Amino acid sequence: MSVWAGNIGNVQNDQLIKQILTQYHHNGITDRKKISRLLKMEHGVTMSAQSTHSLPVSTKQQLVLDQLAQDPLHHRGPRLVQEAIMADTGHLLMSGDGHDKLSKIGFPIWAIRDQWSGKWLGMWVVPNNRLKTSIAYLYLSLVYEIGGMPLQTTTDCGSETTEVYGFATALREFFSPNLSTDELSAHQFLKSVHNITIKWGWLCVRLQWGDNVKVFWEAGEEIYNDMDPRQYDLVQWLWLQLIQQELDKLKHRLNTHTVRFDRNKILPSGVSSNIAMALHKDYGAEDCLQLVDRDVVKNLMVEIGGEDLVRFVDVEYSAHAQLIFDNLGFKDLTFQNVWPIFSAMLPLM
């Protein structure tokens, strides 16, 4: 990891800079010139390179072994393993779509991706990715998180996205009345084959991650009976947390992956989507995010049903399960230990 010294001058700020640089490293950003531009743009800090330190060989070996254990089908090459280690040790047109490859085991996914940079803005596991109110809640939660909405969202023509259309149009008219929805609609429905930004991304998700999830799920077939309500509820609680946790890591890894440079590509290449978004002016782009009042968006999220729309189990059950998990001394939930944890927790539920 590169260690930099700058013009900050006190211990508190030096510690903050260290945290920022560590995060850049975890994001796969090691080019010194790029780091200097990011520090200047994002934090107003001017830095100069001083020295370089390396992790111990034993630590590097263990990090590689940990990542190989997450990929029993061996779909990830050396570069992807390296990026996974970075992730673990560590506006616009938006395209939304559902991913059903894990629906057979009860954990469908919905996601939103930026069309210009290819950045995955949100990836969520939900009880049902065909419910229009749940999908609207996810859309609003992203708008709330980033503090704005794109010039336009695109989705398939399914009924589950009709409320996204309604909220996108209403928010545009309220917060950006200068932009006519007649000239550029706030939401556009596309045929599935034309919603390509996110459709192309799903293949990487399945090969790098989804197929492996099924392997780990099938390891519990001999001990899990989904007809038993006690077992079913516990699996819903455990696997929701596990899949969302791993989805977050996958999103980070995809967003920090440096794609191959393509001189014929109009959109950014030879750079990660995170860098393209952060330094969009370097790539001739303009930030078109339409700012909103986050309090208004939060109220809308509550009015349509709030977090209950995407819960797998109720709040009381979740609190009880977490207490048992903690009392049994478990610290981490992984694909390797999820079924042993299930077996240990079940008698106490």
C-alpha cells in the first residue's frame, strides 16, 4: 500500500488521510497521479508520494486462500481474485432490472446501474422483485441515499416498475420544473432486449457470484426442510443477511474493476466505474444529477410502507435471532459457516 505524507499537520487530520488512502487502496486505486487528483477533488488535500510498504507474504497468501474458498466453481481469474481482496480488506441515466437466478431458492435480486459509467448504484435481495411497491421503495431509497435523481431512469415494461415511473415523474416535476417531461421523460420503458446496460451486467453477476451461491445453498439440502416453519424462518433470516452482505461486496468489486481500454468505445474504458464517476470531467462528462429534498423522499418511503416492504422476517423475530446469534459467540456469517450456524441456532429458536 502506498503511504503518503501531506500538508495536513496534525495527528487527527493525518489519521483521516490515512483512512482515505486505505479506502482508495481497497478500491484498487494505486496510481499516484490519480490518487492526487481524487484527493484534491474530493477532499481539497494536496499530497506527495513518500514510500511504499507491503503486506507480509503470509498475510497475502491467506487473503488469496480466503477468496478461492468463496469460488468453488473457479470462475474468477487471478485479476478478479485480486480485486476481491481489495474489496474485502479495505448523474445521469440509470437502468433498473430484476435478476431471478436465485429466485428458485427464494432470494430474488433487483438492482440499478448507471448507464454512462456502468457503476452499480444499488443491489438488493428482496422477498419478491415483482411487487411494484417494493421496487418503488428501492428506487426511492437510492434517490434518498445519493440525494438526487437522474435525468431519466429506464426499466423493462413489467408492471412492477409502474410506480417507479410515477415517482420519477412526480419528483422531476416538483424538484426540476425547468426540465419538461414532454421533451425528456423522467422514466422510459424499454423492451427487455433494449435495456442492455444492466442486462449485460447480470452475466458477470451470475458467473462470478450467483452460481457459487447455489453451490453453498445446496450444501444444506440434507439438513434443511423448508416445510418446517421454524427452519424456514431461520433460513430466511440467515440467508437474507448473508446474500445482502455478499452482494454489497460484489457491488464494490464490480465498481472497482478496471475494464480493458477500448479505443472504439465512446463511454469510459481503461478505468473503473468508480473512478469514471468521481473524475467524470476528465472523461468529458457532466454530472446531471437532479438534487432533491431528502426529507421529502424519506417521507414518501415511509408512506408507501417503509422497510417492511423488503423484510424477510418481522422486526421481533430478527431481534430474537440476532440475540441468539450473538450469545452463541458467532462473529461472522459466511457461505462456509452458514449451515453449521443454522444447526446451532435452530434448537434455540
